[in-house]
Amino acid sequence: MLPFKKILWPTDFSDPSLEALHVASEMASRFSVELYVMHVVSSLPVVSAPSGPTGFDVSLYEEELQEFAENSIREIIGKKIPKNIKTHSIITSGHAVDEIIREAEEKKIDLIVLATHGETGWRHLIFGSVAEKVVRMAPCPVLTVHPPKKEE
């Protein structure tokens, strides 16, 4: 594993994922490694729908999601990642876990840094955990970053 040269930071643009970015960019800067910033646009199920004014244009919606992801990643790279870090952006479509694993394998990533959302109970059972699945399936070490504890 060490020395590592490539870190992958998958993001869903949530606050917890930005906490993981802080860790990933600090590691990338300290060890002079490349940082891959990744977002997966979830695929929408194909459903037959009427067209026209009452129909929903799935392809237009997917284009808007893609454009949002591109703009968000560009903003994050410009504002939250130090300029001395060599950064690459990756935007894919599909199932988040599958795409993260595929990119890690293709790019020969040495470390994945991603956030956990701290879901427990029924929310964890229903939605599962992308982080948990990535940890189990990743071809490299995975560093999970927990969200900061809420002050009571």
C-alpha cells in the first residue's frame, strides 16, 4: 500500500462527504499524491411515460443532473482543494458502489477516502451503506470518515 500515489474521493456533495474531502486533500497534499474527485449520477429507472406537456423528460433530467455534478465538482476543486494537489474529476452514471469499485480498479487507486453518513436502525436497513459495501468490495484500503458529532 505505501507509498501510495492515487487517492479516490467519492462524493455525493453532502456535508459528511466534505469532511472526508478535508482528510483526502490533506493526505494528498502531505504525501504529494494525485486526488481523484468522483461523483456518480444515479441512473433513473426507465419507465414508459406519456410525452408532451404532461410527460417527464428523463433524458433532460439526466442531463441536468450531469451538468449539476460537473459544476459542483468544478467548484469544489476550485474552492476547497489546495492548488498544489494534482486533481482529476470523474463523473459517471450508474450504481454508486459498482462505479466506485470500477474506477478504483481502472485507475489503480491506492486509497479510497469516503464519508459515512452514520445511518443506523431502519434507515441503514432500508438504504444500506455505500461506504460499507465499498469497504467490503474495494481492491485497495478504504478510509472512512464519520460525520462530526452533533453538539447537544
